[in-house]
Amino acid sequence: MAKPRKKAPEKTVQIYCAKCKTLLYKYKKGGKGALVKCFKERIVEDFTKEEGICPNCEQQFARDTLIRGAPSLKMIGGKINMK
């Protein structure tokens, strides 16, 4: 399968924990759908201490995977909010 585009999208979104509303990431998102996966190369700012776990409430919100050959985080449904 094809890798994601090298040029990052223009739109930057902020990803928050759904439980405690802590800011987790600033991410360059393409498209207008729900956030299902985050390619690690598109993360602009990372506010987490441990990958995929909220630094405030210790809840797991994502799993580490390879999608189309690129390292990424697969989001768990209902665990994050996006603005």
C-alpha cells in the first residue's frame, strides 16, 4: 500500500483527553472526518510523557501500530476529543 503524503496538511488540530480534558497533541490533520489514526511524523507538539497514555488521568487513548508502513497511533474510540 501507499505511504501517507510527505507534505503535511495545512490544518492543525488540538487533541484532548475525553475524560480529564488535558491537551495531548497538536496534530496536522488531513480531511474532515473523525480522528482514527495519527501518523507520528505529523505530530507538531507532544504533551504526553508516555506514548498513548494521558499524563493526567493515566488512561490509555491510543495504541502504537504501523499503518501503510508508517509508524502511527491508532486512536481508541471515545477516549479523545478534537478541536
